Amino acid sequence: SNSSGWGARIISSIGASRHYQQKYGMNGFLATSDLPIHIGMGEAEYIDKITVKWPSGITQSVYNVKSKSRLVITEARDVDNR
């Protein structure tokens, strides 16, 4: 619904732990926008699941993400994925 993902909610799961983030504009240094989302993992080697809830209502999940990985998750166009 927007190329920068503004308003997307990201939930990362490592074991029983959950970390919630939301993609906002104007949240960086001096109100600049930092596009990447960084997920702190501590000593974990994998994130069990990353779920992105897009403003359009579409929800996508990625599983077993290795530490120090860089992902680009693009909003799905499939309306059946809601």
C-alpha cells in the first residue's frame, strides 16, 4: 500500500519472547526517516518468526531467520493473504 511501509507493525518471536515495532516516518535523528527496522536478538542465532501486518490489512510471516541477516519484505499483492 506504500513503498516505505509506513504504519506497518512488525512482531518478532524468539522462543516465548515477542518484540513489537511499528514503522513510522520521522523517527530518526532530527526527524529524518530511517527505513530499516532493526531487531535486537541478544544471543539468539535465529528469529523463529517475523510477522508484518501492513496498513492494508495484509499479514505476512517469515520463519527461521538467521541472525545478522538482512531481509527485504515487500507487501504481497494477493488479497487472499489477508
